[in-house]
Amino acid sequence: MNSLVRHTLWLFFICLAIPAAHAQESSRVVLPQTQNFYINAVATLYEQGRFTEALSKLERALEWKSNGPEEIVWLKVMQGVLQAELSQDEALESFKQALALDKDAQLPFQANRRLRKLFEQARDTLGLPADKTLLAQELEQNAAASKTPRSAAPPPRRYGWSLGVRGELDVLEPILTSVQDTEESPSELKFTAALSPAVSLGYNQQKWGGVATVLVQSAPGLRAEGQFHPLTLSWVRPYARLGATAFFAEKDAQGNTVPLGSVGGRAALGVDVQFTSRLSAFADVAYEHFFVTGERYRPQSVLISVGVGLFP
């Protein structure tokens, strides 16, 4: 490895180490001048995230007979910090005790927003003016947050009635088409793809809903489904449907019209994406099994559907 590569790597690692060291320094607990060795142990355990052990050491530190006023104030502040980290209700009272001893007491490190607000609440309860250092930290963090680009928020999720338009394709090609006798081609049945437009009227709430769909084709179909939404993921909401489909005015292999043709059950899985408060798009895959079916239909179908939904 030549010297240029070595120097470049050293420079790279130094650049990585500087911000890491700065972050570690900014979160390091500031210690008072003390001979109480428990205080150093409390700070070390806190920085390691071992809050329960730190609180146990702090109780021993408070029993140290040579503690001065500065040490007691520091210990009371840290007691409130640890109690807050452990979600204990005594945190506010510990902060108040520290501020009662020294109205200028401060948190011994750059704390998060939750701790700062709790410490300021203790100051307000005692009628003390707001801490200028904490206010400066708050303003600095608010300014940094305002400069951070924000991702677009999803529109409010609409519930109630909606109108849908879709196209669905049967990938199993269930429809058989009769070919007329000719000298070149004898009479036979051939499979053709079934692409059908559909119009639906739906009603949904946060978890449950229902959809009635009309399939627009030579043998019109009517479909009724219940709909379940297990969760909402920002813009996207997955759903599961269970229902039945019936076709009317079908023609059998002899060309006779049957008032009620194929009838079957179906199950579907899909997602819908709401783009605006009035417009959404959806796609799903469904399996249908026909319990009553004519000669021109297979007993099962796999349908892929894509469409849009409009809210009034």
C-alpha cells in the first residue's frame, strides 16, 4: 500500500472519529468537584444506559457523610433524571428538591426534550424563571428541525361511500369460444382471455367494509363482498375480501340463454393507495370457485384487478 493511500485512509478515519467524539462529549455527564467515588460510578452507569444500577449507586452516594451542597444538588438532579428514565413518578419531586436547594441548578448534560420539559415544569412549580440555557437548546433544536426536509404526509384517510371503476383479467382464460364449421376449420371450442370492466359501490370504515360490483359484459355479473382492513400503513392499506359472484343471461353450448348462469364463491387479497382525499387506486388478486357453472365455463378462475376509487 503506497503512502498516498495510507494517508487517505488515515484522513478518512479521523473525519469519522471527530463527529463521533463530539457526540460522545456532548452527552457526557458533567461531574461536580467531589471525593464521593459513588458520584463517578453513577455518571458512568448512566452513560452506559444502566439506569437501575445507577439509581442504586446514587442512593449510596446520598448517604455519603462528606457531601457538600454542590454534590447534594447534583445528586438530586441525577436522581430525577434516572427516575424519569425508569418512568417513575418521583422524578418531578427530585427536580424540585434540587431547585429548592439551588435555583440555578441545571441538568448536568445536554438532555433530550422530554427531560428538559420535566425540569422546566419543576421550575414553574416553584415559581422560578425559565432557564436560559434550556431555552437556547430548545431554540437550537427547533431551528435544526425546521431545516430538515419533511416527507409529504399522506392525506386523511376517507371512510364511507365510494365509487370504483376497474378492469379485471382472468389469467386462467376460463371462457370457451365456439368456432363455426368451415371447410378449412372444423367446429371446435377455443379458450380466450376474459378481460372485463366493472363498476362497484363500496362502503368502508376503519377495519370493515363491503363492496357491490357489476361486471359489464355480454353475460353481466353481480358480485357482493365483505372487506377487512387489518392495518393502515401511511398511504397504503392492505385488504382481504370474501364474497360471491353470479352471472346472468349466459348462453350454453347450444346457444340457449340461461337466466341464472354460473354462481361461485371468491376470496381476494389486495392493497389500496389513497392519493388525495377523494382519489384512491387499488389492485388485488382473487380466486373464484364456481359451484354452479355452465358448459362454457371452467369451475375456477384467478382474477387480477386494477382500478380507481372516487369519494363523493
